[in-house]
Amino acid sequence: MVDSIIEFVKKVLSLLPQDPFTEYIDMAAEYFADQKVMGYINYFVPIGLFVEISKRWIIAVGVYIVVRVIVKSLKGEK
């Protein structure tokens, strides 16, 4: 049963068009890996720190929304 579902999803995905930006993304990834540019960029703009702060902010907002929905449902509000 699970195998047939997986095969069905694979067939549906094969009908979708290919990503036109794949070659550009791969080219940029190779450039950054070869030139070690991200290390220099990260020295001035702490991208890792931005990602970590964003991740924690999204989790906090998500928890707030879930708690708000639960409280509203317990109070009987719409």
C-alpha cells in the first residue's frame, strides 16, 4: 500500500516541469565553495546569527499563535 502511494507521488512529480534555476544555483554554490567568499561575507554580516535569531523568533511566534488559538477555543470565542 505504502509503495503504491510512493510510486503514485513519484509519477505525479515527474509530470511537473523541471526547475529552471537549478544550473544557476549549482553554479553559485560551486563559486562560493571555491572562492571561500561566504567566510568574508560572514565576517561583516553574521548570517549564521541571523538564521539562528530568525529560527527562534519563528518558533516563539508559532507557540504564541497556538496558545492564542487554544485559549480562544476554551473561552468559546471565534
